[in-house]
Amino acid sequence: MTQPRTATVVTDETPAILGFNRALLALCALNFFMADVQAGIGPFLGVFLQRHGWQTGPIGTVMTAGGVAGMLATIPAGALIDHTTKKRLLVIVAALCTISASLLLLSSQSVAVVTVSQLATALAGAGIGPLMAAITLGIVRQKGFNTQIGRNQAWNHAGNMAGAGLSGWLGWQFGLSAIFFLEVAFGLFAISAVLLIPEKSIDHKAARGLDDKPAHDEGTAEGLRSFLRHKPLLILASCLCFFHLGNAAMLPLYGMAVVSAGKGNPAMFTAMTVMVAQAVMIIVSLLAIRFVRDRGYWFVLLISFAALPLRGLIAGSFIQHWGVWPVQFLDGIGAGLQSVAVPGLVARLLNGTGRINIGQGVVMTAQGIGASLSPALGGWLAEDLGYPVAFYSLGCFAIVSLGLWIGSASTLRSADQVSA
């Protein structure tokens, strides 16, 4: 007996739903592959340059040069992202910059070439964070932003973990140079992923925080002075600056400390330091969605700031192969919570201003100030006073973040509206 066919109902909304789902899948893939693009060769740079005769001080200095360039570019990048409707094209440009930087670094390890490669990577990285936030906000709007940014970060950390694992294996099997070719491959995959996001799925008005304007209102962005005087935003930026001053150098410095002591293979140990942290971040970024909803942004960021002093204490006390587990577990907690809470809080604070992505740039600039100074500070401390003193000193900077964050609790809590 012939079974009756079930009719498939096709409505005018069906193409829109399919396009939305396709956009979200492509967005997750983009975050996966863009993780490795954003970081460049990241913590492998230190051990790579060590193998080519560089000392910790100059390594920290050249990393700082890249950090300063990225710091200076973040606010202009945010302004461009707010203004442009060519966000997918900017992602492609950023990926190509990082690919070019990797090939440059592979071709020569002279001071000039290494510096240029770090500048290119930093300039690309300056735009990637605000771009990911803007594209996400343009697709899911404010209502879905917290949930989607958590998913984005889970995929991002998974990409970092996969990239680090593959880098470690390739570096072990074929030498550190193989890591650069993996970077090129991830960049090409990221370009493919962003092209799969339908252009029409991105609402560029919503992407800058103007989706709550009336339909007849095209949306007028507020002037820069008005939100640069936004006290909660400036407090957040200051706390993140001190946090990253202590945090940014700790991962590459710990890798160099263990490897220089002869207690780890350069490629495999450095890969492990990244993989442990990223595995923790995958779980923490998903849990952060619930933490933000239940406890609010202030409490979530408080926990993230508190993780760094303990991390510095353990790193300075135990320069051992097994030390990667507690040191990078704490990194995963701090960075995993911040990766979700920071862009979410900025989007909440600046909703309706039309300047959300410049706001993301302001926060990234503050992070960049700390992160750009951290490698040079940590590198010279390690060279002159030893690795333990460097780790203890770096861990102390987070105490400033904690003090400022707790001291400004009333101001921040009034702006921190917990999601329903």
C-alpha cells in the first residue's frame, strides 16, 4: 500500500530561516579558523626565535612593538567597522595580513623582518575582535548576543586548541617551520568561512547598536566625546589594562622558562600550554553565558581578575613540566570568562549609541596597552632577575585590577543589568 506523502509547507519566511541558520553555522566555523589567524604563531614565536639565537629581552621588545601597533589601531578599526558595510571584506584582509606575516617570518629572522611581521599580525588582530562582535550583533541582534558570543568563544577556543595541538605535532615531526604553513592553511579556511555568511544576513545598523531605533529613524550615532566620558566603560578599560599587563607575557614566558631549563620539547610543550588553557576556556565560555544571566557581568569579571595573582604565584614557584596544568587552568578561567563577559558588557553599556564597535576598540586599546608592555617587562625581568621574580611581579598587577573593580562596585553594578 502506498504511503501518503507528508506535505512540506514552504512559506515566505523559510528562505530567511535557512539563511539565518547558514549564517550561524558559517559564523561558528569562522570563529574556529579565525582563532589561529588572530593569534598568529603566538606563543611559538618565543621558542622559535630562541632557536635562532634571540634572547628573552629582544624577544619581549619585538612583541611589544607589535602590541603597540595593534593598540594604536583598535579604535580606528572600531570606527571603520561601525561605518562600513563591507565587514566580510575586512575579515578577508585581516586573514591575508596574517598569512603574509607568517611567510615573512619564515623567510627571515632578522630584526627588521620579525618586527614587520609582528606589526602586520598586530594590525590584523586589532580588527578581528570588533569584526567578530559586529558580525555577530548584526546577525542575532542584542537579544541573542550574549548566547551567541558564548558559542562563538567556545568555537574560537576549540580552534585555538586544535591549532596548538596540530602545531605541536607538526613542530615535533617536521620542525618549528611547519607551524607557519599551518597558519597559512587556517587563514585560507577562515576566508572560505566568511564567504559562506550571506551578506544579507548581516544588519549593519544592528551591528553598531542602533537596532532599537524607530523604523523611521535611520539611526544617528552619538559623538565620541559622549561615550568616552562613560564612567563604567572607562573603569572596565582600566581594569583590563592592568590585568593584561600581568597576563599577556605569562604564557610565552612560562614556555621559555621550562624549555630553557631542559624540561620540555619546544614545540610539544608550548603546544600543551596552549591546549590546556583552551580546553578549559571552551567549557568556561559556555558556562559564562549562564553565569552572566544569573550573577551579572560584575561578578563574572571579578572572578576572572582574581585568577591571575594565583597563576603568577604558581608559575614562579613551580617551573616544571607538570606546572602547565595549574598555570594554564587558571589562564583558562580568567580568559574564558573575559572572552564572553567583556564584549557582552560593552555591547550592553553602549547599546543605542551607534558606537559599539568603537567601544570594543577602546577596551581593546586598554587591553593592548597592558598586553604590549607585558612581554618587554616580563622579558627583561626574567633576563635580569630570573623567571620566578618575573612571574611574581606580573601576577601582582592583577591586584590593582581587583582593587579598582571592587572599589567601583556600586557604579558598575548600576550599569550591569542582569539578563532576564
